[in-house]
Amino acid sequence: MTIPPTHLTSAPGIAYDTYRPWTNWGGNQTATPAFTVRPRNDEETIAAVRFAIREGLAVRAAGSGHSFTPLVATGGLLIDLSGNTGITGTDKARRRVRAKAGTPIHAFGDRIWADGLALKNQGDIDKQSITGALSTGTHGSGIGLGSLSSELRWVRLINGHGDVVEICEDQFDRLRAAQVALGTLGIFLEVELEVAEAYWLQETITYPTWDETASTWDHDIDNNRHYSFLWCQAEESAPLYELPTPDSQSMVNRSYTKRYNAVHLNEAPTTSHTEGARRDRSYRIYPGGFMLPFHELEYYVPRENSLPAVEALQNLIRTRHSDQKYPIEVRWVQQDDGYLSPFYKRDTTSLSVSGAPGTHYFPYLRDVDALLSDFNGRAHWGKLHFLTRSRLEALYPEFDAFLAVRREFDPHGIFLNDHTRALLA
């Protein structure tokens, strides 16, 4: 079925397609929505959602497509946020930044640096839309730093009633639900984040053996702004993530280790582009990689369980899945209060593994899931996982509080799809 644009929206000329296939970045999720709308502004986004409500269509939003789970898939109306972007305001005194929902993470850096500000933390990949990153709990690494979601202080969205509403800091319960909501409260229009004063980062890349990595475990976690590593089980491991390693160095049972520490502006008047020792404004110095397609699972365990969990995962690979060559990536994230945040009320260690597109990797991932469930593992919402409704209820003490807010904002389930309905209806 097709309909004229004037029936779809009161904003003349809005861009949309009918039955246009959608595929995520990793190529493992596809959908064919009845309508794909590409709004250029808030008014067109609002009109599209209200059209869907009138027609009884489910609504989902697409950012950059970097999630590996079926969060975006819908047969109803898909809103492509990539045309509604931009930083809408900064407040240096309050250290706040506002941005349109489709703004990619990489668009924050230079723009807010010019106003003396910087994101507190972000991950290696900066292509995601800010709303997609917030909705799934996306993070960087650093035991003293929270996820991007933990910095959400205000949001303006259109809910399942078709109303435009704001969630502010004094609406504590609603904000805790909005921090990680999987797109189930409504379509975000604009967000405000708490940020930091501008700072430089100094990079240090090393390649320790596993025994060396384990011997400095707590010291490295506690004494670096950003600390993470990728443990390589085979010679093929580092190239799968395009990690630059010394030609003469075997990476088998070694860690590609990254440390980034803040350097005061007055101490860093010039940039450095020396590989492994870069220095630049915050989050402009990462060495690349992670561009070849892969399918990822990322689970989170309490910090105190981190070393035994990593070593158990290493043993699983060596004894049962020696054909799996992707490194184990290990990072740390500070606890927060988001109802569905993977970091809810516990400082957390992130363990990430990947499967090669086109290979039979699910038996491996299911074994990883079973192993890390013994460590009370939660999952990254945007990456492959095997969590069920009953497991969520056990893992998240305020799960019912989130559901109450979700049902308030979207009582008829306009913003649910098959995946989120099974978990959060």
C-alpha cells in the first residue's frame, strides 16, 4: 500500500519510502517497514509518529545501525533519524550540551571543544547516533567513568499518546527509565548531557603477556582514566579487529592494552601522532580498527569477579572453541542508577567476544552466555544476547519500576516490536 505524502504528514515534502528494506551495519538484522520516514526536523518527526498512532502502526527509530540485536526491526513505520542532527546549545558554566536525537557521537568533539567542553567518556567507535548510544547503554572504559547514558540530564520526546513531553532532572524516576530505554518510551527529539571541561588525552599502547596483564590487574584498573585490553588467543586475532601490532611480536596469549590519561591543557600545547603514544584533544586519538564487519556479544560482570571471569572465558575458548579467533575485549565502567542500565548499582567489567559473519558461531556464544550467567552477567542491549524476561527480572532489581514508566509513556505499545515486546511488554 502507498499513500500520498499529504496523508502521511502535514509537513509538505517529507522524505519517505514504502517497503524499503533496512539492514544494520553488521548485516545480521533486516526488516521491511511499511514506511521509512526521513524527517529533517522535529515537526516532521512528530507528524510521522502521530500518523502511525492514527493508523495503528508500530514505530521504531534507526540511528547508525550499529546494534546487532533486532531493536530496530519493524513492519510498521521506521524513523530514520540521520537527517535531524546538530548541537543545539552548550552551557559551559553548568557543563551541559544539548543535541538533536540523530546527532552522531563524532559530531560532538570539535563542536563542543570550541566552547571549552568535552564528553566525559566514549567508546572506540563513534559512528552511533547519540540516541542509539543512550538507549542501549553504550560506553567507553574507565572505572571512574559512567556510560553515556549515565550523563543524560534532560530529554524531549514524543510519547505513545502523540504528546511532546520533557523529562527533567527533578523527575528522577522518569529520568532513570529514560537513561536506557531501548526506544520504548517514545521517539527522542533532543537530549541534554552533562559533560566535562575540555581536556587532552595521552595514549599508551603496550603488548604484555597474559601473566603480566593479570599481575597488575587492580593497579591498572584504578590508576588510569581509561584502561582496557584485547586478549589475543591466536596470530589471527589482532588483524580481525585491525589492531596495529609490532611486526616482530607474536600476539598469542598477549593483550593489546590501551591506557588513556588526561593531560592538562597547559601541559599539552601540541598534538602527537606517534602510533602508541598519541596526544590530542579528547577522543580524537584512538588508533582505529573495528571497521571490518563482525557480530558481537558483550556481557557485564561485577568488577570483583572480573579476573576469574576472564580466565574462565579464556579456558572456554582453549578447550571447547579453539576455532574462534576474535580477541576478548575487556573494559570497565562505573556504576549508575538507570533502571535498565547494565551498570545498575555495580562497578562493572565488560567482556566482549565476536563471531565472524557467515560462520556458525552461535554454539560458541551460547556457551559464553551460560558461562557468564554464573558470574551474574548482564548484557549490552545493542549486542547479541540470550536474556529472557525472567532473567531480566532477576538481574534488574527495579525492573518493575521501569515497566511502570514505559507503560505510562506508551500504554498501547506503539514503540514495541517483537524483540522488545517479549522483554518489556
